[in-house]
Amino acid sequence: MSKKAILVISFGTSYNENREETIVPVEKAIAKEYPDREFRRAWTSKMIIAKLKKRDGEHIDYIDEAMDKLVTEGFDDVIVQSTHIMNGTEFDFVYNIVSKYKTQIPVIAIGRPLLTTDDDYDEVVANIANDLLPLAGKGALVLMGHGTEHYANATYSELQMKLFFAGYKDVYVTTVEGFPDFDNTLELMKDKGYKEVTVTPFMIVAGDHANNDMAGDDDDSLKSVLEKEGYRVNCVIRGLGSYPSFQKMFAEHAMKAEQI
């Protein structure tokens, strides 16, 4: 008899309360579609894994630890679903490490990150319009992503273009560590007459980046940068993983997972 598992792999967060509001609901949405599979979890941030171990005494598996356990326990059919935003560095880790187990687990299928296909972008734009845009009222909405040196950083520019061409001219995508950066976004917003701006993370969790780089009081936070330009800033510290529409997308991606 086949032994099946569903392994959900996230970046992770050291904000335990936010984990329960974001990562856990995504995991549950995915697991709900697979009642015949045993649920497992892994994270890709070794730094956060180590922090939780030291601070809370809680151990969360890295990718290879979770896969080793599945091999040892005799699982022969595994679906791996990433909860990452893009096909960047973290997903490369997922795909490359999981692929090494093809000779030990007969059937392995991997589900792609949130923004992979053209249809994904259209669905994300619709979710932004339905769930995030109302937060901004009559002002502008700025979505803050992480950013990366990986070529997948182009994901943010494509999303910005998709939003503009869908008619959402008051929604802007910016990043902490990539392009577009805060200055680029300020340039796009210039002379548009906005008095109020709502900022919210374009990240699965609302952890350190959301609380500090976005909503913090340091001079270089997104909130402070916008306030210096004269905008009234409203911070919504809520990760995408807390919205049912985004939870649904990850569950759908798991159901479309392709065997490697």
C-alpha cells in the first residue's frame, strides 16, 4: 500500500503569532485538499530555524531534514508545495534539494510559487483589487516586497505592469532589497496628488521586514520615507498568507504539482 505525504515548505518567520495567522492557514488550506496524505512542514531560512531553536526550543526541519524523514519512514509518494512568492533563490533551494531524492522516493511532485504563470499574475491582481485595494480608501496603496539579486526579481516589475494595465493606477509595488526600490516608487507617485498612502507587505508573513523595514520608525523605513515626502501613512501589518484568496491559490498550485 502506497504511503503518501504532503510537504509544505515556507521561508519561515520568528514572529510566532504571525506564523499562526499566515503560514499555518496556508498549510491548512493545502492539507485540506489531501486528507489521504500525511502533512509535513519545512522552512528554507536556516537563520530563522536556528533562532526558534535557541529562543523557543522548537525545531523546524530544513528541506533535507524533512525529506530524509520521509525516506526513513517509507513514504513513496510525496507532493512538495512551496509557499514562496516567486521562483527565486529560496525556491531554487527547494527544487534542487528535493530533486536529489528522486532515486529514494518513487513519486515526487513539486508545486510552484505564487507568481509563476501568466494566469497567476492575473489572479493575484484580482486578489489585490478585492482584498488589499479597499484598505487604501481614496489614497494610494503601496505593496512592499522583499526584493532579491536573483533574476526572478523581475516578478515585481511584471506585477506592477499588470496592475497598471488592469486599471489599478493607484497601486504601487516596491521592494526592500531589489527593484523597484523606495525611491523608484516615490518617482512613480510624484505629482499624482496623493495625500494619504496605505502600505502593506507583499509577503506571505508580516514579520521583521513588515514591522521594521515597512512600518518602523527608523529614517529609512518605508513609512518614514513616505512621511518625509508629506504623505499621511497608514500601515497594515498583515501578510498575504492571512487572506483566504491567497491561501486558495497555494492549494490550487499543490493540486497542479508536476512530477519531477
